[in-house]
Amino acid sequence: MKIDIVSVFPEYFEVLNLSLLGKAQERGLLSIDAHDLRDWTHDVHHSVDDTPIGGGAGMVMKPEVWSECLDSLLGERSLVNIEQSDVKKPDGEHSDVEKPDAEQHSAEQSDEGYAASDPAPGTTIVFPNPSAPLFTQDDAQELSHQNRLIFGCGRYEGYDARIPAYYCSKGYDFREYSIGDYVLNGGEVAVSAMVEAITRLLPGFMGNPDSIVEESYTGKQALLEYRQYTRPAQWRGRDVPDILRSGDHAKVDRFRRDEALVRTANIRPDLIEQLRVEDLDKADRKL
Ligand code: 6GU
């Protein structure tokens, strides 16, 4: 997978070279390149924003700077194909190519402006936007199957609305996501979160692939996880629950499942509502 991130603060993404993500890059599982949006400006001030048409506070990111940037990144297609052929795909699942999904922006008449090269299959453009649909584990899962992701970080009061509309009209899979119901100063933190959520799902990323399956929000049932304990069995007057030390695996499984259900009902009742009756077992229904 090749990931490009564009921001006016590209240094922000140096953290992505640390830890598991850094190791995955060294192993050639993925590459992440952060770019400075100002590299695509032509004026002496390298300006990327302008006042909002219609009035209002703040500044809006200009469409021409973003289109120059995105067109040049999208033009690097041959390079992506070469890189992809180096990475072996351990399971057939990840070689699937998703069709562009222009749900958020319907196709519009084309304008006579410069068009980037034809939409590359397996490429998705993502712009964080606090006014967009929430980014979920399902989205992370879906995007982990792509071979190229281009993230564009907005700053200030956002970016010109014609940017997503244009790329969707050209057949690109252009998506906008929020990462939660709170306001950040810019898209950088949101992109870091999305990149981490997506890349850890790549085959071979995790040392132990089982650790992905059991976690919250994955698998067919999205429950919060049960609580975990380690040694010592007694600590500051608090005991680890006896069942967990009983060695009876069926009882341990039931205990953990009950706890996951109760915690989810208390903390995230919205997730309980999404459960399907057929996902519950007999013992669940007694709760
Ligand atoms: Cl994607 N951007 C910003 N600026 N704030 C946010 C967000 C995104 N998601 C939640 N808050």
C-alpha cells in the first residue's frame, strides 16, 4: 500500500515512522510520504487559502492549489503499479479492487480544466472533515484493501467544496470523514488516526493476527471488549475474578462475553441496538 499525505505541516507525520508503522515501512509492507501543500503554490507568499465567498469568519483553502497537488500525485500511477508488484498478497481478499464510490457527491458535468490521469483502480482520496460522516472500523477495513490512499489535510475553516465534487465527477473515489463529534484545529490528527486504523489491518502488519480479530468493533458483533487482568492475582486488596483463574475455558468465555455485553449496554447502548438477534446466543438472551 502506498500512502501520500498532504498538509501544510508535513513534519507532523514524522511520528508515523515510529513503532509498528515504521517497522512495516522498513519491511516494505507500505510506504508513507508526507508532502507540503505549499509546494504546489506559485505566489511569493505560498498562500493556500482565501476569504470565504458569501462572507464569514476564517479562511477557506483554495481549490487550485489542491487540484495541482492532487493531479500531480494522481499522475504517479505507473510508480504505484511498480511498487505494488513488489508486495506479495498473502490472501486473495486483499487483491480485490473496489469500484469508486461517489455516494457523497453525484457525478457532475465535466469542466474544461486540466484533468488528472484516468482514475486508477484501487486508489482512494480521503479528506478529513468534521462535517462529514463518521469514520468507522468498516471504513478502515474497506480502505485497507486499496493499494493507494491520498490524504489531504484541511486547515482553517475548511476547503473549497468544489474539490471533492470535481474529483468524484471524474470517477475518483473521493471520501470525506469525521473522526468524532468534537472539533480539531485541522485534519492532521484525524489523518493520523485513520492511517493507523487502516494500516494495522494490512496482512502481515501485526505480529499476531489474532489480536485483530478479538478487538472491539471487529468481527460480526461490535461489542466493547471485556476487561483484562495480569499477575499478581491479588493487588492492593483487589482480586482478579475467580472464574478467570479457574482454568475452565467455557466458563471464562461466558464470563467475558457477559461482561462485554453488559459494558456495551452501559457505555454504548447505540452498539447494542445495532446487534442482530441472530448474533446473540441463548445465554446472551438471559441477560
Ligand atoms: Cl476530520 N477534522 C477536524 N478539523 N476536526 C474534527 C474532525 C476532522 N473529526 C472530528 N473533529
